[in-house]
Amino acid sequence: MSPRSASVNEELRRRSRERLLQAALELVSERGYEATTLGDIADRAGSARGLVSYYFPGKRQLVQSAVHRLMHRTLEEALEREPRTEDGRERMARAIDAVLGLARDRTVLMRQHMAGLLDTYGFVECPEQQRLAQLLRDTVERHGSRDVDADYPMLRSQLMGAVYAMVMPNVPMPIAMLRAELFARYHLDRDQGVPPGTEAPDGTYDSDLSRFFETGLGPGDQSK
């Protein structure tokens, strides 16, 4: 196989994986986890059903990787939005608001994610999870941590606890209360980050997930 052919095949495989991740998020959001099958995901992605197992051991791993992608890209957007800043306290505020915002806006997905983390096998170490961890570690470091190895797991556990409290069926805790608690812990001002009510006009959010996935044709591929 020529280097060009190998490169084209690698790009096709990458796009197939991206489509599966996007389809998993869309379907679990629409139907819930139990009502979504691997066949449904493959059909939505336009992929052969047997191809799913080439990339993921099973549905739990696929959905967890997809939610980690959503979290990673949402956090990345929040940290790098305009006006961009290197201020560690502002970046910590943005990180907290991004994660709490996911629990508020993507409740079904985040509830399933928490359930998956509490499963016997815990979280899946995948590229999406590793990128999320890198962003959170960087946030902790810029906030002024003297011991990132200790402070990063603490931030992660605090955020996970807040998300769990928000997505509990029937007895969710309000985002404002949890935000105030986390902001106090990290010595942040309430007007930093994205204060409640200012995230979008009328409290709406962008429901289109496609921007988090690179499924389009690459340069020079249009003729293929």
C-alpha cells in the first residue's frame, strides 16, 4: 500500500470513529442509554454494525468515550472563549461553570455518565478522557496549585460530586447552590466565569453536537 493510500485509509477510519461518537451522543440524548443499541448507533453513523467493535469493546465504552469528548470539547471552548485570558482564577471559574452547565443542559447524558463511572469497571481510559484530564490539570496548575498531583484529583472529585447532585432523579440540587460552594472553595468571585442567567439568551443552549466532531471531508477529499 502506498503512503498516500495508507493516509487516506487512516483518515477514513478516523472519520468513522468520529461519526460513531457523535451518533452515540445523539441517540442516548434522544432515547436514553437502555433504549439505544449498538446497531442503532451504527445505523445513525452510516457504518457497518461490525465496525463498532473495531473501535470500542462495547456500548458502555463507546458512550463513555462520547461523553468524555463532549466534556473535553465543552471545557476547551469555555477556557478559550473570547475574551481569552491567562488569569488562573477566571479559567477555574470557566471550568466549573462549563461542567455544571453540562449537568444542567445535558442531564440525560451526564446521568448516564455518572452511572457508568459507578459501574464495576469504572471509567474508560481513552483519548477523550485523557484530553479532559489534561485540561483540568492545566486549570489547576494555572490557578496556582503547588501540588497538582494532589489538587487535580480533588477538583475532579468536587466536580463529579456536584454533577451527581444535579442529575439525581427527583431530588436534584440547584446549580446556583453548588456553584456558590465551589466558587467559595476556590476563592472565586461570583461574576467570574459564566454567571447563571448569562450563558445564553433566554437560557437556551446550542443543541447541535456536530461542532465537537470532525466528520467532514478533509482537504482534497471532495472528489473521492
